[in-house]
Amino acid sequence: MSKARTLFLFDVDGTLTQSRKIITPTMLEFMKELSSRVTVGIVGGSDEVKIVEQLDGHTEIAEYLFSENGLVAKRGGDIIEKTNIIEKLGEVTIQKFINFCLGYMSKIELPVKRGTFVEFRNGMINVCPVGRSCSQAERDQFDAYDREHKIRERFIEAIEAEYPDLGMKYSIGGQISFDCFPIGWDKTYCLKYVEKDFDEIVFFGDKTYPGGNDYEIFCDERVKGKTVTSPENTRELVKEELGRLGL
């Protein structure tokens, strides 16, 4: 199978990098070499600025860059399309949703709380109970606390109970937050830009379980999904796939 007809599509956090960390030199060189053998795409829930930061500016490793699940889609550095959540939901609905989230967070107690609890992005709303301005140590602390107390999971349940007919999807990603977006605007959204151009699309991601932000695309019949446990494991699975494809 030729490079032109094969796409390797990667999540960012936990797949190409440790959560919110910058890509390592070893991983960067691996991805540069990979891009000479297959077409590479990157799809992340974060906005483009954060993804580029984690790639240490090396966007050349990917032909396709899909930020915010593909709501902002680029190929070769050029914009393909940009979709806005305001146009989909309207200002009144968005304000009610944000007000509910802020009210809910005012009632929960955590080991620490910092700042930037709601981040409005082009194609989604990111909700962070601990606050996105927390330090790495506080991020790790919340991650451990959340695993035990299910803070994000229960938060999502509360939103669904309050707004059962909102038509929104909620996806836990990274260590500290969850994404909120219209149904269908998960990572499968990016596939419409590539599904007709490739014979095979292989997706690599870590949060492929139900409720994780890689789950929908991992299960999509248009892709071959691979669950990874770390950037090191990503390299191992990529090598296996290259061998299977004879590339």
C-alpha cells in the first residue's frame, strides 16, 4: 500500500506527548521519519495554539492538523474549514450552559482551585473544575483525586440531568477537564476531510474507552483504531502497523 493512500492519524495528549507536555526529541525524530513513509494527521481537542505548543512548533510532521476535533481543519498549513459553536447553539443557550457550569463548580470542594474554569473555543466549550491555570503538580493532584472521586464524571451527569435535550456530547480528555460540543462534533468530525482520499486510516489514541475523547473515532468503521498507553507505546504500535502494511 502506497504512502499516498495511507493515513496515520494521531491524538496528542498521552499519544504523541505526555499530557500537556512538549513532544520529546526522540518522538519528534520518529514522527519526522514516519511522515516520509505514510501521510500523517493529528487530531486533538485543544485549540491550535496549544497543539502547536506541544509539538514545539514542528507542525511539518503532519500533513493534516485538526484542532478542536477538526472544527478547525488545516492541510499543509492552509485552512480547509472552520466551524463555530455559536452559530450552532446560539448565544442564549451558551450563556445558560456556562452559567450552570459555573454554579455547579461553586458548590464542589477540591484539594485546590485556581483560575480559568471555562474556556470558550471555536468549536467547543472546555470545562475545568480545578482551573486551567493550575500548576503541573496541582494538575497531577487533581488527576489522582478525580480518579478516586469521579469529579468530572459526576459533573457531566449533572449537566445531562439539567439539560437532557440540549443535543450536546461531553468527553473527558487529559488530566483536568472535559469538552462539551454538539453531538457529532467529536473527533469523527475530522474524517469527512480525509475519508475519500485514503484506502486505510489508522488512528492512535489513549482515551479509547466509553466517555474518553478518543472513543467515537476509535470505534468508527472508517478507521482502524489502536489503543496506546504512552508515547513510547505509540512508537511500538506504529512500527507494528508499518510492518503489517509492508511500508
